[in-house]
Amino acid sequence: MRVGVPKEIKPQENRAGLTPPSVHELVRHGHQVLVQAGTGAGIGCDDAQYVAAGARIVPDAAAVFAEAEMVVKVKEPQPAEIAMLRRGQLLFTYLHLAPDEAQTRGLLASGCTAIAYETITDAQGRLPLLAPMSEVAGRMAVQVGAVALQRPNGGRGVLLGGVPGVAPGKVVVLGGGVVGTHAAKMAVGIGADVTILDKSLPRLRELDDLFGGRVKVLYASSAEVEQSALGADLVVGAVLVTGAAAPRLLTRAQVARMQPGAVLVDVAIDQGGCFETSRPTTHADPTYVVDGVVHYCVANMPGGVPRTSTWALNNATLPFALALAGKGWRKACTEDPYLREGLNVHEGQLTYRAVGEALSLPWVDAAGALE
């Protein structure tokens, strides 16, 4: 199969769809790989390294999309990229369609087949291709939150770890999944006072065992979420409903009652955000203030550490890319029901229920697209 890797064009997105070692694996399995010139600049890999791995360098994205049978990316296709997609072409990337009707309609109109990293599952119901970036985003959430808390950046002027004689800052993590767990690990590591809220009692028991009493674990009733947020210095929004829009956990009225200079980091912004006051931001202009509360809502947080993120992502995506290239998407999805969960769009049809329901668009079961 001809596999194409265009350079990412979302603002401040420096990750790459494939690393040179991943290219080498695809070539070793008999596939051709086309890489747009400059694709690896953000991860410290020049074109020569891709050539050494067996890739052919092409001058621009148009050449990639024109020749490739499968396009491998990191972030959702931008309008200019959607315009280059075609029927019969496979797109393999993060999509996050539920809060993005324009992208969804664009992909439907293109006629392409699109498989989303974030909805592929495994035998335990986990999200193996979302997990690496969730790990990165969770850890970053505390880093960026700590910076935003500094007074020159609009924050309360609180050092999360405190110092002898001064209490540490209070970090509240909403959601005990991968993002929330890694955010809590970072926050505990720097000495913060950490609380995790989740609606799953089994998960709360697991977290209590994991952290050995170093964090408070609370059931996420609406009243407890509000009370915890009002006393927090930093709140990390780490909730996820697979493929669907994120639930709203704090209203604007509740945000307005938080401590002046407190910080909200909304990791769920890719799925529409979990705070009513959230709107997407970029690494170039990551924060804004609403009612005295600093909001950090960068929609591609792991793009800020692209080398770490790209290698972590490729560790997870490469086996699926090899299966898709080696078998074709139809056979690969037929044989692997977990990969089939990633099928979101096929030849003008929406094939993921949660997206259809979120956008009030008609959808068909993914299995039907395989017939």
C-alpha cells in the first residue's frame, strides 16, 4: 500500500504521523511511504532520516494526498486537507468529530473512509490509541496549571508544592481515567494537596490503592464537584465519554464563584470541553480569563512536547497502521472488532453512533459498512 504522511498544519502542531522507525517497519513489510518535506522538523527528524528509513520525500501535501491510498496524520484534517481527500482513500488519525460538525460534514462529502484513533478499543474496553496522549496531557495539565497560577500570568500566586510553613496548593482532578491519574501523579509528585473525583466506585477504590492515601478520592456528585472546585487553586477537567461530546461539569455561575486567580485546565476541550466557560485556545495564546478565573484550553496539548508525544503515539498506532496497510481497511476491520470501533466515516456515511447522536446526523452501524 502507498502510505502518505503530510506535515501537520494545525496551529502549533509539531507532531508527526509517523517516525522514521515506523516508516522503516512499513517499508520492511513491503509498503511504500511518502513523506512531505519538513514533516519531522518538530520532532527533531530531518528528511534525510526519513529517506534512510525508506521513505520517498515529496514537496507538498498535495503530492501526499494525490498519491497515498492511506493518509496517516496526528490531528484532525483541516479544511484545506479535507478538500484533498477522495472516495476510496483511507484516513487514519485523531478526528474528535462529536463537537465538530463542519469537519464531520466535510469528511462525509469527501467520500473517504476515516478511522479515528480515539474510538479504537481493546478487549478491556480501554482506548489504546488515546491513552498515550492522555498520559502526556494529564502530566502536562499540572505543569501548565502551575505556570498559569503564577501571578504574572493572572493566577493566584500559589506554589502548588508549598514550602515549609506554608500549605501546598489544592489541585482538584475531575475524572479518574488515564488523564486524571497522570495529572494526579504529577500533582502528588510536586507536593500538592490532591483530590480526584469520579463516578465509578470501583475506580475510586483502585485510585485509593494506587496512591496509598496520598490523594483524597471522592464520589463526583454535582454538589461535591462544585464544593471541591470552589476551594481549589487548580482544577483539571479530565472527563471523557468515548466518541461523544464531553459533559459539562461546571456552569459559568459556578466558575464565577471560584477563587480569583484560580486556574481551570480543560483537557476535554478536544471533545467540546467540560466547563461552560471553555473555548479552544492554542499554544501561541493558551489562556484567557473569565470572571477572574484563568482558563487553559489548548486543544492539542501534547503538541507542545512533540518529540515525546510522537514516539509515544507511534508505539500505539503502528500495529494498527501495519494491519490496515497489509490487509486493507475492510479486511482489517472485519477481523478486528476493536479496530472496527475506530471506523467513523465511510463513503458519505457516518458510522459511529455517539457522533451521530451528538450532531443529530443519521448514522449506520460500522458493521454495515463492511458488507
